[in-house]
Amino acid sequence: MRDFCKIRNSLAVDGGLVLHSGRIVISTTIRRQILARLRDSHRGIEATKHRARQTVWWPGITRDIVNTVQSCDACQTLLPSQVKEPLMCDPILTRPFEDVSADLFSHSGKNYLLYADRLSGWPHVGTYGRDATSRSTIKLLHSFFVNVGVLVHLCTYGGPQFSSLDSRSFLKRWGGNHEIPSPHYPQSNSHVEAYVKVNEAFDHEDHEGWKLR
């Protein structure tokens, strides 16, 4: 009874059920059955613990859930396969716009290309015409090369504007190394995504940090 003595102020009785902070206190005779019901979705340890926190309790329930899920073959088979990739160090940069990130975004019904320098953090924004195609993307990239210099490394998402044969051939002719982040690790292009989030909060036409081309 020592475990129950510690929580006696949060215990209550409702309709013959003993409750602990709104959760049903489960007796030892049916805990194995309740564990099986909690685990039957095979969603892993954290999801199972979250489910338990909404419904049932007994002393040591967290430990019992961990042991139950770890010993369940189905739970282990269905574990998420999207594991974190090891952190990679960026190369040392020698000049602005040597290493650049690019991404597309929409604002007020128009499409834009965001082109951000990793060294200085300075962004440029190019405006698309009617459609955001690979051909129009090439034109915008060419204008950026003229204004700020030719890049050495470009990191983008894997959309057709950058992954098309024309775009890849263009970058190859200009000597640029094009990297598309792994779909299992999209955070590697978070540099330019941070600028896109800023765009959602500010009108880029009035923000002095933007340069529209």
C-alpha cells in the first residue's frame, strides 16, 4: 500500500471505481489484459504511454509498458524507419554566394524563388512569370549569377524546377555542385526554409532585407 499512500490525496471513488487523477486504478489481476489492449495498435512506447495517461494507472505502469512494447515483435517491426542521419559539417566558405540554398514559395498568388547565401545570410528573391517552370528557374538563377557571382554549391529541394535535365545541365555547365537533401533528412535544407518562414510573417515587398529581381 506504500505506493498508494504517496498519492492518497489524488485518489477518489466514482461508481465503484477507484480513480487516480481521473484515471482508473487497475488491479493486479487484469493488468496484463490492459497492457495488451494499450499495446494493440503497435504504435511504440511513447504512443502507448500517452494512451495510458488518458485512461488507466497503477504503480509501475510506465515500466510495464516499456517492457511490454519492447518484447512485442509487431511493435518492433513497425518502429519508424526514418532514422536521423549523422550530422555533417559544412565546408569552410571563402566568399559570399559560394554556397547557396534555394527554394520556391508563394505569396499573394504569385510564385517566387528564394536564393539565400549561407555565409552572409543575405537573401535574394526572384519573381516567376505565369508558371514556375525549370526554364524560368534557369533564367532566375542566371540573373543571380550575374548579380552576385557564380555559386560553387547549391542546395535545393527535389522539385522538377531543379531536378529536370535542363536545370541539371545548366548547373553543370556553370560548374555548380547541386545537392538535393535526402527525403529521410529534409532538415538539411532548413537554412532556406527559415527564410521562407520569415516571408510568411513579413511582406517581402516592404522588407528592406529582400531584393526583388
